[in-house]
Amino acid sequence: VISALSALLWHWQILKWITRGFGFVFQKTMGLGGASALAVAANIFLGMIESPIVIRAYLDKLTRSELFLLMVVGLATVAGSTMVAYATILGGVLPNAAGHVLVASIISAPAGVALARIMIPEREGLAGVSADYESGLKYDSAIDAIVKGTADGLMVVLNISAVLIVFVALVALVNIMIGWIMVGGDPLSLERILGWMFMPVAWLIGVPWEEAGKAGWLLGVKLMLTEFVAFIELGNVPAGDMSERTRRLMTYALCGFANIGSVGITVTGLSVLVPDRREEVLGMVWKALFAGFLATLMSASIVGVMPASVF
């Protein structure tokens, strides 16, 4: 639906004016070009592939830095539909869960922009005010736009679904192969290994050390098995086993699509939308995963230093 609607709005020239409007605002405030600015704004409520679809006509015009920024912000935020699911999952264990999930996605967007610009800086004169975002994408009629937009969206959905299944299955296979190793009475898994590694990270964002083991494990679950599974596990943690402050911090730390499965989704989705830049996407996707994961940790850190009366 997003793909078809974007194609229709492009045919009607509406999306061009929206792009220019966002471009003016974000050029003045953050130095972003119109197309990348619109994608960043859309990422707060749309998914990491839906937002590139919105600016599909401009994808071949984006600079390397802008393309990387688009990937990072997509991995640092979540879609509006998943916000509702996360708020529902945490509704019984975290007060004002919906508000926290919404704020988490909003503040992670500028965090992603900052990290993307640090890791792959924009060369002066290539983006922002001087950027050329004219596109040759044209449709013959409104019906043609809807039909072609739907076909493009279908290709994205089919490819992403298959890749996500494969990535999650591969993680499960590895867990089966190492599951015969028992540690502390429980089988070893990739999530547990990463959980031990992430314990200092959880402590650094403000989680007490006595709760860092559980928090680090949740970060490992997010990275290997998607944030959706991590939120389910967070919601299942009994109230006595985790303080409300730690649960709140983990809500911000987990609220992003930065996981192994999303690497495949990003590559597949952008390869369908802009096949000529597939190699470029492949060369930056692991950096984007790191930046997107770090952006949510930055958001949690900011919340961690806020007074309890604010958050």
C-alpha cells in the first residue's frame, strides 16, 4: 500500500513538493538534503524499507553518505505498526509504555543521523542546499502509478519475507549446534554469549550491575532474534526481577530494527528498489547495523541521565 500510494503521490507531483518542504526545514537545521530529510522523518513512523519507497524516485541521486544515513536511521527506529505491538506487550509491566516507545523512536532518529554523519561524512557541496534531486521517474497515468507501485511493493515484500525466514533459521541452526554445551544448567546460545558481552554495555547506559546480566541478554536477543522477540522477553520478566527504571531503559535500548535479520531485509529491499547500488549497500550494511544499534543505546543513555520525574 505504501509503495502504491507513494507512486500515486509522485505522479500527482505532491511528493515532489513534500520533499522540497522537508528539504528546506532540514537543510536549515541539520544540513540534510530534501529526499534524505523526508526519509528520516518518515522513518519515525514507517519501516526501514517503506521510507526508502517514499523517496524511491530519488534513491539513485543520493550520495554515498545520504544512502548510509538512510540505512542507519531505518535500523535505529521502528515502524508505527510495531510501536503499537510493543506498547501492548509492555502495557502491563511499564507505566505509559506507548509514550516511551513513541519517544524512543523519535529521539533515535537524530541519534542515527549524527552517527551516520560521523562514520561516513558528507563531502561539502554534494548534498544539502546544492543537491540535485530531479528524477526521471514517470508514470503514464494514475492507474499506471498504482499498478507499478503495487508490483514494486510486492517484490520487496516477497524478497524480505524469504530473507528474514532464512536469517532467523540460520541463527536457530547455530543455537542447535552449540546447544549441547550446558552453562549454569542452561544450553549455550548465541544470545547468551552476546548477553555476557553486552553486560558492560548495559551498565554503561545506566543499568545497575546486578541487573546487567538480564539487560545484556535482552540486547543479545534483539541483535540475533529481532527486537520483537526481545520486547516479548522484556514483557515476560517478572516485576521483582527487574526494576522499573531498568525496564524503562531497556525499552529505549531495544526500540530499533538493528538486528541480524534486518541486515538481510535492508540489502534485499534496497537491491529491489535501486539495483544499481547493490554493491554499495553491501559494503555499508554492517556499519549501518553497528550505528543503528549504537543509536538506540545512545537514546537509552540520554534517558538514563534524566531525572526520574521527567522519565
